[in-house]
Amino acid sequence: MSEGGRAALLLTFARRGEEELAKRAARELGERLPGATVTAVGTPVSAPVLREVGVGEIIIYGNGRGARTVIREARARRPGAAAIVY
């Protein structure tokens, strides 16, 4: 968890070519929650895009990891803010 226990969640299924949307969402979360740790939920395809935009942690949905598991992991971060890029 980041300083002050702040966390932000970025939910995205961004693909190649949509990097700018993910960057803007991550930047907005950072501005609204300074010092927050940004965790993203994405697919195996979107993970490289999310890494390129500087997301610190990525929870992968897919490859045998179902929605219940991913939701449980995302909730465990106790995000103070969230953004959805779809």
C-alpha cells in the first residue's frame, strides 16, 4: 500500500493504440490521489500497454483467472478512487 494507505484502481481492457487513454486515466488518478499506488485490472493483452504507461501493479483477468478472483484481489487494495477505460 502507498503512503497514507491510498490506493487507486484502474480498470481497463485497453489494447495497442489506446495507450493515451490509459495514460490520461492513470495521470488523473495520480492527481486526485497524490502518492497513491495505482493498480490496474487488465487482460494478458492489455498488460504490456499498462506497463508502458507506468502502472505499478497489474491484476490479470484471464488465463484461467476468473472474475471472482480478480474482484477479490482488487477489493483487497481498498481503492480510494477508480477509473474505467473501456
